[in-house]
Amino acid sequence: MTLKYVLLPYLFAASIVIGIIALVIIVVCAIKDRKKVFPLSVDVTSQFDNSVLISIDERMKAIADMLKAEFKPKPQVNHKASLCGVWTNIDDSMRYYITPRGGFYVLYIEYRYQPEIPGKTFVIRCSTSNPDDSDIFFADGDTLLTLAYSHETDRIYLADSGEELERYEVHELSDIDSLAPESVDFDINSFIDSTEQ
């Protein structure tokens, strides 16, 4: 065997030992430098003024209060409840009755000047495409209607027909007929009662 192959394991072992020694020296030097920069026992009151400590404490309390307010569970608002009541289009040819029915809301459309056309019933659902927009609703029945509610004007905009609906109570027509209970498949008084509550 040549001398080269005999010394190779010894050289390898020596390089590992030298590497370990160098690593120990680096760690010891780092610990000494750290003790110089960050002494183990720090007297906070001697390094900082009390006013600075009070200011930091106040800021920490303000941040904690802000975080509590931010992550506090917000009350669940039922936006569909603001739709309840009797609505009418501009010429009062159609009336829209919205009422709660158990855990959901129902829209019934009455065709006032065409009694041969039966009314339509829909279930109102919140927008799933944009859940952050709480004023867009879908009425799901034999067709799908899209409703947009404005809190400022208290009107409903029907996207499909382009009509604006206003509440029956504020609709101003001199020849408004009384509600026709026989044309509706459920009690209209439940709609009127639900809007008065």
C-alpha cells in the first residue's frame, strides 16, 4: 500500500478535529461578545427614564385595546330582515310581499292588473358570489331574481327588470286599491305585522 492511502484516514481525522476546535473557538468568542453587548443582568430602571417606561406601557395598552376591538366577534346582522314588508313598483301593477318563514325569507309577487296570472313565490338568499356585499340578494324560485337593497333610499332595485320598488306605505298613488288577500296564497296580514315590529 502506498503512503498516500495510509495517511489518508489520519488526515481526514485531523481535519475533523481541527474543524471542531475552530467551531468551539468561534462559539466561545461569540458568547464573550454577546455578554459585552447584552449583559445578563440588566437594570431597566437605571437605563431608561420612568417617563419612557410609562409611555411604552401606555402604548402597549392602547395596542392591546385596539387588538381586542378588532378581534371582538361582531354581532350577526340579519340583512334580509330589512326587506320585510309590502313593496310595489312605480305604477302599482305588481306587489312584492317579503316575510320571514321560520329560518328563511319568502318573496311573493302579486300581478295586480292581470288576475289570470298566478302569483310567484321565491325564497330569498344572500349573495354567495360576494358575501361582503350584504345588500345584494337572490330570490330563488322558478326563475332567479337579483335584488339590491339601498338603506339610504329604502328602495329595492330589481336587476332583471331594472325596476325600483318602494314600500307600499310610502307609495303615492291616489287610486291605490286595498290589498287583495284572496289573490295571495298566504296571509297578507303576516307581512304587515312583520313590518310593524
